[in-house]
Amino acid sequence: MIELAGLTKRFGSKTAVDDLSFQVRPGVVTGFLGPNGAGKSTTMRMMLDLDNPTSGTVRIDGRHYRDLDEPLKYIGALLDAKSMHGGRSAYNNLLCLAQSNRIPELRVAEVLDTVGLTAVAKKKSKGFSLGMGQRLGIASALLGDPEILMFDEPVNGLDPEGIHWIRNLMKALAAEGRTIFVSSHLMSEMALTADHLIVIGQGRLLADTSMADFIRQNSRSFVRLRSPQWEHLLDVLARNGITVTQTADGALEVDNGRIERLGELAAQHQIVLHELSGQQASLEEAFMQMTAGSVEYHAHSDTAHGPPPAPAPNWGESYRTKVQGSPGNSTAERSASDGEGV
């Protein structure tokens, strides 16, 4: 397990990491998220004693990284695949690491096979593609068969097959009870890989929660309905005390509704449904919602050399419909709303 307590790092007047405390537990893949400049890389470097904290502590199974006699047997890390010696072969890069940590040479061939580099084991790493270099970095992290693994952007440069492979590898290692800590900007991949999330912004902890809870707490969930008998459906929902949003494209939306209950109501009243679907934001949308106030670098459109780009469609623009009534009678109050839909 990795434990951070009050971790702080200042560079002059700049606070990169601000009183950060959390635990990375075994048996799950923990994702580490944050906008550019949030302090993720600095935090990971302090975990490995590559940077000294201004204050606070990091413990790996209760000890500092610098106090581990053979650190690769405790924790394997991929922070920068380019750190490998370009003049050495893939095999010799790993052999040097193995010998410095008293790891049997046989293990070198095993991890090269695991990452798919056996065929190029004797080639110098300076000639490797970005993806091959990434696989070699992953091999170095696996070399000591450690209980804790840290990966910074592990899918960088990998092809689809490689991305699928590293995703399954991390899940398999976590299933063995190992501690897996992974940082990535690729939200779609993180959503498929991580079980738990640590989110930071401007060096401070924003969230320490499960993937499902993070998305639920930082986004809107609703049920979407379409029916050619939409007026009848509105009356039925109103009589059952259900508040509805009617969108500009004719669909109906019920916030936090139970999809089973809505389907049963439609069936009981013989209402034809063309759509009945639960809607939930993606990890990316939930992440953008939470970290909107913590983004350090904002991009702006440059209109100096041409006309401004066409405005993006406002998918959230809708007619807010509050339906009230009794059997056989309903009234609707509609007002335009430009709320951000999810």
C-alpha cells in the first residue's frame, strides 16, 4: 500500500502539491487524474524519492522508498520510458537493473516475453519506436515481480492491441492483490481500467472515491423517453408526480427516474415507446465538471487571422416543462433554458 500524509512541494513561490493525503490500496486499479499542472508528476516523483517534499511523508508498505534495499522487488514504476540507455540493447538495459537489485537473469527473458519484445531483445533501444520504448519501460517495472506498480501514461504510443494488452495486464495484476496506481489523460481508457479514482487540482485533493460514485456525484443522470403519444405520456407522468423536461427535439427526460417504473407506467396505459434509455455522463464529462475551476492553462480561439469558428450546438438547450394536473386535466408551464446538458 502507498500512503501519503500532508505531502507538500513548493518550488519558490509556486506550490505544486498542497497538503495531499490519500492511500492507494491493494487489489484495485487506482486512477490518478488531474488537469495539466495539477501536480500529478511531482507527486509520483516524490513517491519514488526523486523529488524531496517540502513537508509531509510518503510510505510504501510503511517505509520510505530510499530505505528499500532492493526497491524493484517492492515497487515497479514507469514514469518516463525515455530514461532507458539508448546505446544498450533491450536485454542489457533490463540486465543492469536486475543485477543492481539481485534479480535472477532468467527474469529478464521472462518480462521481455511478457511485453512482446523477445524478437528485438538484442537491438539497441535508441532505435525503438515510441510504443516499443513504452513496452520496455513496462518490462522494467515488472522486472522485480513487485507487489506495487506505478504507471504514468502507460498507453502512450501503444497501438490498439497494445492498449488492450496493458489494460488487461493491470486488471490481472490487481486481481492478484497487487497495488496498481496509474496516471493517464486518456479518459476513455481510464474508464475501462480503473476501479478507484484519486483526482487532484492545483496540487490539492478533489476526490478520493470509486469510479461509479465519481461519475454519479459529478454529473446528471436521467431517463430519456420518446413516444408518438407524448401528450398522453406527459399526462400519465404528471398524475404520478413525475417532473419532466421536454427537449427541443421532442424527447422527454426524467431526472433520477427509475427506468423500470417508467416502462411499467407506459405499458399500463398502452403507450407506445420509441425510446426508453438511461443516460449517464462519461468519465470525461464528469472530470471536466469537477475540475473546471482547477484548470491552469486555458486555450482560446485565435480569430485574428480569419472568421471565428461556428458556435458549437448547445445540446443542453431545452424547454423546461413542469407538468401538474389531475386525471384528465394537465397544464404546462414552459420557459427556455440554456442549462448544460450531460
